[in-house]
Amino acid sequence: MSAGQRPGHFPQPAHVAIIMDGNGRWAQMRGLPRQEGHRRGLEALRATVRNAGDLGVRILTLYSFSTENWRRPATEVSFLLGLLKRFVEKDLGELHAAGVRVRIIGGRDDLSPDLRRLVEHAETLTRDNTAMTLVVAFNYGARDEIVRATRRLAADAAAGRIEPAAIDEAMLGSRLDTADLPDPELVIRTSGETRISNFLLWQAAYAEFVFLPVLWPDFDRAAFEEALAEYGRRERRFGGVSEGVDRSVGAA
Ligand code: FPP
């Protein structure tokens, strides 16, 4: 436990990560195609970025397409790829004007050259913005991220730039896609599912998890506030014990 990780209640997370789940069920319940659920999901995403800024969240990470999502029907995959493209093309100007720094995490090699260029343009354009950071996890899987970071470590070791025995958490952390970002304090998952689904496995080691029954297209400001309030009620101990607890061995 470091000095910055003392047990206690923390009123406000700086970094919130969200697993946006339930678009398909939202559409199904209304007799609509799954695509419509994703379209409404994108609207919820836009509103959530605005709400995050208003609610004092400094970094917002959104899980928008996982390495496993390629297994979905080709039409759904191309629709989701199109949504990301449309989001970057349509919203980038507004995000930039609002001082939002945009980051995309996940493997880039599987993306088409035009999507890769778009993503790189969004990052370059907004690089110096400081009002808020929006991290979009796209083609992201935590295991894949850790494997890619491990490959970089192995290459450095093979080239003699680092000693294998000197490898520590900071060295691995600095080779992850999130290298320059603090860990999320709060991870929210919508739709009532209570899984982590290969999301930020390394970074969420000490995060609080809040699972909400609301389906992603219905995730509004009230639901966001509810998750933040729940976070404020949690006591974070980082593997230690509460303040005020008798720390002597054998204490009752
Ligand atoms: C989970 O719902 C959601 C996704 C896999 C994609 C998330 C996408 C958006 C919020 C739209 C914006 C997209 C981008 C790329 C910016 P699900 O389809 O798994 O829902 P289900 O579990 O009810 O079937």
C-alpha cells in the first residue's frame, strides 16, 4: 500500500471506467433490431461524456468493442465499426472544443487503415487538451493488452536493454495501452451482468465495482449519480485494514 492508497472513503473518483452492456436486450425488448440498440447506445455514450464532465470525472474510459466482439455476426461488427467511425468524425470537433483529450486503447493492427488514421488524428488533435480525458476501448481485451506489453518487455530483455530480474509492476504498467493514465477507482457495468469480461484486468486491481440493472441505452445522469454515490459509500482498503482498527497481531 503506497502513501496515496490509505484506507478510507473517497467522495469522488477521478477515473471512471464503464462496461456499456445491454444494447441488444434494450432493442429486443422493444421488438427492434440490435442495431437500433447500438444506435441508442451511442446516444447514451454522448450524454455520458457530457455528464462525466459536469460530475467532475476527469477520466472516463468506455468499453465499446472487445477483442471477443469480432465473433458477432459480420453485419453487427461492421455496424459497430461504422459507429466508431461516425462518432470520431461527427463528435471530434465538439469534444476538442470542450477541451476533451481523446485516447483509444486496444490493438490497432486489426483496424482498417482509414479507421486507424482517424483514431490517430483524434489523438493527435486533442493531445494537449486538459479539461477531461475520454478513453475509448476499441478492439480491446485486457489479456491481449498484457500479452502485447509482455512482448515489448521480452524484446527489451532480448536486446539487452533491461534485465529480466529487474522487471517489476511499473515496467509492465508502462508498456500497457494505458501507460500514462492513472488506474480507475470505479468500474461500472450496466445491464445487471456481474462480470469483468476481459476489461482492464491489470488496472482495476483495486477498483470498486458497481453493477447497475439499467440497460446501457437507459443509462442517464441519475444512474451515473447513483453509481458515484455508491462509490462514495464504499470503504477502500487496498489490502490493508480500516483506519482505527487495532493493527497489533492477535488483537480481538
Ligand atoms: C453491449 O451491448 C454493447 C456493445 C458490445 C457495444 C457498445 C457500443 C455502444 C455503446 C455504441 C457506441 C459504439 C461505439 C463503437 C462508439 P450488447 O450488444 O452486448 O447487449 P446485449 O448483452 O443485451 O446483447
